[in-house]
Amino acid sequence: MPTLAITNFNIVLSVLGGWISLFGLVSYLMKENFYLSEALISLLAGVAFSPSAANFIKPLEYTLGSQEALDNVTLSFTRLVLGIQLVLAGVQLPSRYLKKQWRPLLWLLGPIMTAMWLSTALLIWGLVPRISFLEALVVGSCVTPTDPVLSNVIVKGKFADHNVPRELQEVIIAESGANDGLGYPFLFLGLYLLEVRWGGGEGGVRGAMGLWFGETWGYTILLSVVYGAVVGWGANKLLHWAEERKFVDRESFLVFAISLALFIVGTCGMIGSDDVLACFIAGNAFTWDDWFRLETLDDSLQPTIDMLLNVSVFMWLGAVCPWHEFLVNDGVVPLYRLIILGILVLLFRRLPWVFAIHKFIPQIEEVRQAIFVGFFGPVGVSAIFYLYITLEFLKTMEPSEEVEHLGEVVKVVVWFLAICSIVVHGLSIPLGKLGFYLPRTFSRGISVTSDGREFLPPIRSRVSTLVARRPRRNSGDELPATEPTSSDPRRGVYRIGGSVIPRRPIHGEPDIKTTTAGLGNFTMGTDGSSSAVETDTESPSHAGRTIRFPDESPAIVGPTSTPGPAGAYNADST
């Protein structure tokens, strides 16, 4: 007799698969029309399925009731996501980007990152009761790095294509990738000094600084940079060698960057180095010659893995977030102070410092770009990662009231600031677009003339495609040619938004320009005559496909076609 097996494993698979499927049905609408990030939507879904709401996702039960094991799972999950994301971020950058653009990156990773750390620590010190400035430095270091996952909102998609110059996108990617791994020195400077202050460190301040320079900068940072560069460069040479000899298939070629990230996260984790920074350096070294990036430029595997990781990790964060501790936290910090702290950190953590030195960064050309880059420095997965690194270090110290109190403070404050950033930065673009278009929409709705009469304004129509209308004809009748509208018989007709440069005829090919027009093609000959002919408008690069998604790039011309205006192709005569 069949029995129900309502186990946690089955429930998690059902919830995760169902949510990804439902979100996928409206993903383009949400991300490209409403500018809502998958991070924010998935976080809200995680909250809805968490023990505080529907109770479908039960993180504490998965670890058999052990909070320590749950913290380790969250730390490992964030490590995995950051490692893969940062390898992909390094791969996205152009050839030798870190070498060519080291000056603007030095400004962003040096003075600006230090100012972000100190200003955040000052705000935390002023608003969180019963902590010292040294403890505030530890808490502030967790939220200093900008999150590479949330930064994708402003460097990918329609909004980025229309509003963010490519050079600015690249420097944002490079900064968010590099400063994630560089959060270690800021964090461990405060932790080592606190250990000395609380009587647990050996050698006093001198010993703490020796550990900071030797272990943190030498073993953790420099070793990870060297290791990432060597592994990335070696992986590039090995893949070149295998591809030249036709040893590797297409699927393995595309997934190589993902497997490289897994390898680095695992090996760096075993030796105790900075796996996050090593992944970013390896990704950039791997595509140092731009070969792999260009070969996978139009592939959708990496964005697909990226989307699955984003949805999964933010659902998990929404489920494990200690929501109840924001209200009741044994006097650690009242809720109203948390709200004030969240507002002030979002405004003063990064914006004033980027604005102050934006003239030294060539990619930031205008004041509004400086404000934009300064505001969009999100706090997210990387902050949760450093939070659990901090809690892990505190467990190695001698138990005391101060250690326990710092653990509670860093947990409540970092979680709250991460949630604030995910919500605020996730809603900033759609609310900004709404505030820009809503008044104009209302003003166009009803306009009032000087004599008090109301009238509707004229409707503006946008022409995106030249449509050739064919007159009705009986079967067997010849389609009459239409006269060109231009006095120049050699002037072709192109789809609006397409190329304005006429294509040069190839030897042996008729000199025609073909523009896709609904179900057929509209052709213009060199003699000025035009005709509408029935041709198969399916893109040669998507043979056998009947669906073209709205976010797909223009088709890549295959061997059986020659390039034409954007969005169209010219079929060769056979």
C-alpha cells in the first residue's frame, strides 16, 4: 500500500524546484521590466518558507538541532557561492584587466575601502551600546567589502546596458571581486588586538602585529594571490593544449571555469588561505589572453549556474536569518537604533568617499556616476561570510562575557545591515524608475488647455521594424515591384536600429539587402527595385528552434549566411 514520505529532503526539493520554476516563468518580466533582482525576490521567498512563516524550510532540523553545525553549513554555502561567482567575475573582465587598470583599482581598494571600514565602525560605535571602538572595528570590517552577487544588479541586464557605460561596469566587477578577499586584513587586525586586550594573545601588541603581517598578509593574502595566479594560468595552458588536440568536448569546455572554482575553494580551504581572493585572481589569470572569455561570450551555461546559485543562497539566507533577534536580543541593540544605523550606513559608508576622489578614477566621468557608484556598494553574501568567520575565530578565544557579547553584537548588526542592503539596493532601481516616469505619465494623461478644456495628447508610435505590405493577389500572379522612396536608386532600406553601413557584395553573390519583415523579407536591389519574398526567417544560429527569448543577443551568423543589418540575415543563393 502506498505511503506518504513527507521528509525534509523531499520538501526541500519540492520547494526549491517549484520556486525556481515559478520564478523562471516571470523572470524576464521581473528583472528587465520591473528591475527587481532575483536576490531580493528569493530572499522574500526564503522568509515565506522559513520556520517563522510557512515552516517548509527547517534549517535547524537539517543539522539535528545544532546551531554550531548550522553556522558551519551557512559558512560553507557562502564560501561556495562566492568562490564560483568570483571566478566568473574574473573571467568576465577583458584581457590583462588588473594590469591595465591597477591605478583606479588601487584607489578603490586602498583609500576608499579603508574609509568605508572606519566610517562604518564609527557609526556602529556611536549607536550600538556597550562596545568599544576596537569591537566596532571588528563589526565594521564584516560589512566593508561590496558584494559581488548583488553588484550584478547594476552590471548586468537591460538597466546596465542602457545606463552604465561598459568601462564603469568592468571597474565595478573588478572592485567587488577583489575587495571581497581583502576583507581579511581589516577583520583580523581588530580580532588580534582584541585578543591581546582580553588577555589571550601571546607577545602583546607586538605579537598581534606580527601575526597580522605574517599570517594575514603573508599566508592568507599573498599566498592566495600567487596560488590563484598559478592555478589560473596553468588551467588556461592545459585547456589550450587539450582544445588544440581536440581532446575536450564542448560541454567540458564550458564548465571548466566552474570546476576550476570548486578546485580552488577546496584546496585553499585545506591549506587555510584566502579562497575568495584566490578564486578572483584565478579567474582573471585564466582569461588573461581573452581566449576563454571570447569563446564563451554567447554561451548561457555560466549565467544559468549564476542564477541557480543566487536563487538558492538567498532563499537559504532568508530562511536562516535570525529575524526574532532584531526585536528581542537581550539588550544588545534596540530595534530603533538598528534602523537608524542601517540608514546611516547606507548613506555614509561609501558614498562620500567615492564622491570625494572620483576625479582620480577615469571610469567615473560625471558627478551622477560618482553618486551612483558610491551608493551601489551593496552588503550581502560576503558580509554573512565574514560574520561566520568572526564567530569561528571567537570560539578559539577564552570564553568570557566580552567574547559572548561581541558574538551577539556582530550577529545582530551584520545580519540587519545585510538585509537592509538587499532590500534597499534591490528596490532602488525600480523605485527610481517609478519616480522618474510616474509624474511624466500623469502629466501626459490629461493636459488642460488655457481655456479650461481637456484633451488627450497625441499618441507617439515607435517604429521598430520596416514592414513590407504585400497587396492581395491571386495565386500565380506576379508581385508588382514598388518604386523606391529615395531618389538615389542605390540607397537601401534598413530596420531602424540596424546598421547604416551598406554591406559590400561578395564575389558571385547578388547585391541585395534583406531586412526581416514579419513573415517574409523585403529586398532592395541595386537598381532600386524592391520586392517582398517569402523566406525562412529562422536564425541560422538557432537551427530547429522556434522560440527567440527577449534577452537573447542578435544571432551569430552561421556558415550558410552572410551578415546583414542588426536583427536580420541574408540567405546565400544555393
